[in-house]
Amino acid sequence: MQKTINCATFRKMVLAGAKMLENNRAKVDALNVFPVPDGDTGTNMSLTMQSAVKELSSSASVNFAEVCDLVSKGALKGARGNSGVILSQIFRGICSVLRTAKPEVDTKTFAKAMEAGTKIAYNAVAIPKEGTILTVVRMMSEFAVKNAGKLKEYEKFLPAVIEEGDRALAKTPELLPVLKKAGVVDSGGVGLMTIMRGFLSVIMGEEVVSEVPTDAASEKSVDDIFGDNSDIINMDLGDIQFAYCTEFFVINLKKSTTLADIDKLRENLMNIGDSVICIGDLEMIKVHVHTNSPGVALTYALELGELDRPKIENMLEQNRALKAKIAAEKKDQGMLAICAGEGISDIFKDLFVDRVIEGGQTMNPSASDIATAVQKINADNVFVFPNNKNIILAAEQARALVENRTIHVIPTKNIPQGFAAALAFEPDASAEENKTNMIHALDNVKAGQVTHAVRTTKVNGFSIKEGDIIGLDDKKILSKSDNIDTAVLTLLDKLKEDYHEVITLYYGAGVTEEDAAALAEKVREAFPDCDVDYHNGGQPVYYYLVSLE
């Protein structure tokens, strides 16, 4: 029986937790509050863990301080979505305790580490909400601290902690009405419990993961660490107040350095420039500042420790060079579409959309992602087609992140509306005329999607069983069946109006061209007054997207 674990074991636990979460990512994703497989919690948490693993894989160390720093920083660097950020803070707290531990960690110390993880995770959220991953980690840590004294063997301690976590998870629907209504538990909590079970697999000697494959390089380039400066590519030279982009790490901090000194460094940097980033702890500080006095910034930092990987770029000259690369004359108007599926992307390109970025129900791009894509379109006015109601707000927010561009968000809620908007574009018309025509074009399209239910529930007047084929518009479920074709035909019957003349089917993953051709023939028979066509969309999640015009 193990009364203690060493750093090598903890390292294996992190790898196993990440591997088990990756193996069950789809299951966690499926735990959304609507019976359509469009969740992304598992993906966000898994990518966060994989970032920690990538950082960990860059070193073979079995020293607690070194390993904990790698895990903590890797998770923070790769944190995605609310669930990923909270998970990174949980690990940050755990690692803050274990990094100062002796070569062997008993259950009491591990319980304190969990307690620290809970505290930091709660502090990371402005308004902590119970019924989430926070509840699960809190109840586990409280149980661990209370019972570690009598559960001195990890083979008894971890199963008991996991059992308490499962009890907490079962309570989440009672704490969040939206979960109770949908008949599910919190997906973030499930992700955390999956990681904990990975921990346990190492303790119990079951399928121990020695390494999780990554493409981590032994050395990272400065650009990989700091990112690029593409945000200034379209900045007017006269707008650059501070000429030098100055970036560096402060390492091997002096013993006399305190957290207050880091705060003071941040204040000093703000006095000599802007775009200040000064984050870290007493192990390492990352600094970024735009300033006209890079030497002064470096001098301030030297008071705290040693400089590492300094990078100073003349943004004025960089701006000139980047502008010189723009060979084509800037046009007045361009288009950006957001979609998933190679076939859908190709159709948008055929409609002369300038850029297509990946995104949709299962992966919502951020405002920054959209702004970056807009910035790469060499046009004064850019029309953005979100093609999903969950992306419209991010597209609106992207307006504040671009320079020398005007973003016109066309509120397309689905792919067919995006196609209609792109078809309405007239190169010789003004931006305002095109915007008006595009928005009016949306009214001429009705759209639906067909997918499968991922759980048993009652919603929109239907008793849905897991595996049922369901047809939806942008608001609710309109049909259900045990086969795809019937679900499509019933959905079309609910959507079709007398004025509709064209029905188009876009078939996705899991549907062959032969299947689509056979269904198209059935649709022609059912709706003889309409022209029927089908195309390969290649979209995930949905068997078919349907359009009526």
C-alpha cells in the first residue's frame, strides 16, 4: 500500500489524467444542456491538459518543483474556454503546494494541494457559480482535508475522494436548474472526475500511461513564446506612439524579490509605455511593453532578476516592411465566412468569399480569431457571416479589435443564410447597399439541421431517446425518427411554405453521396413543386443541412 507518492508518480498521474480525458473527450462534449452533440467542454479541457503535457514532455525532470512549474505554466498557456481556465487554476493551486513538498508526498499534503487548487480556482472566477466544476473540486478537497488523516494509503484515499466527487457531481443538477431540466450533470465536473480517475489508474497500476504523444519540440522559438505582431500590419505610422515592442522573461529572481516588486515593475512599465503585460510569480515573470525606452524597461527588470530571451522590435520599420508586402491595391469590400466542413468551405469560396475560417456549433471562434481573419482581408469594408447564432456576438465584438477596417456583421444563423448573403453581394454596389441586400436575402431562406440525440429527455413536446434522429430549425426540434430520411422529410414538411421553389440538401459526415442522391429523389417525390439539389458539405455533427428558398 502506498502511503506516499514521489514526483515520478505525480508526473505519471498528470499524463494518465490527460490521456483518460482525451479518450473520453467526446463523452464530456456530449454533456450539453440540449440533445444535440455541440458541446465543447471536453475539447477545451483536453486541450488545456495537452498543453500541460506538452510543457512537461520538454523535460525529463522528476523534481517536484520543476515538474510542478512545467504543469502549471503549460496548463495556463493552453487554457481554453471557461472550463479550461478553471482547470488550469486548479492545477496551479495543486502545484503551488506540491512544488514545495519533500521528495515524498503523503495524503495530507495532497489534500492541502487540492484545497489550494480549489481556492485559486474560485478566486479566478468573478462570480463563482455552484453546480459547476467548482462545486465538484470544492467538495472533493473538503472531504480530502477532513479524511486524509485516517485514509493514509493512496489506494484508499483516492477512491474515497473520487466517490465524494461523484456525489458532488450528482448534486449539480439540483444547483443549476438548466442542468436539471436537461437531465444532465455538469460537463466540467465530469471532465475533472475523468482526470481524477486517470490519477487513480496510476496508483492502482492499471494501464499506466508512460507518455502521451505530443509534437513538442525540445526548444521553442521566441515567436512561439511571444506570438507575432501581425496586429500592427495595418496601423498608420502616425498612430504608433511607442516605437519599440519589447519582450522578455525575468528568471532566477533575486531572493529579495517579492510579489510587491512585480507589481511595482508593472507600474514602472506603464509609466514608460503601453500594451503592458507583466505576469508571473517568484519563479518567472513574462513582460511585454511598447515603449520608446526599451533600455529603461530592461533596467527595471534587472532589479528583480536575470533577463532571458529579450526581443526588441522597431515597430515603425516593421510596419513599413509589412506594408511594402501588400502588392495588391486595397479593394473596397470583402467577405469572411465562418463554417465547418470542407465542402461548405469550398462553396463559400466559389461564391467569391475572400476568407473562410473554421468554426461552428462545435467550435466557436473567438472575437480575436475573427478580427485576425478580417485583418488579413485587404479591403476597407468586410462583411462577416457568422453562420451560427452563438458566433454573432463574437463577430460584433471583433469590431473593436481591428484597425483600418470596417466590419459589417450580417447576422446569419446558419449556413444556407450565409450562402444567400454571399449571393446577394454586388461588387459595384456600395457597402451600405450590399449590407441592406444581404440582410434582406436572409428573409428568403429557411434552414434546418438533422442530427442524432445524445441523451434521453423531453423537450419541445417530444420524448427523445438517445440515438433518435432529430430535425431542428434554429430554435427548436421539429421532427424525430429512428432513421435519417424520415427525419429529413418530416422536417422539410414542417419548414416548407407555399412560396418555396428550391430545396437543397448538404450532406455531412457519415452520409455517402449515394445516400444523399437517394434521399434527394424521395424529396422530389414528396415536394414535386420544388427543384431539389444536393451537395457534399462535409460538416461534422449534422447528417444534413437543409435549405428552402
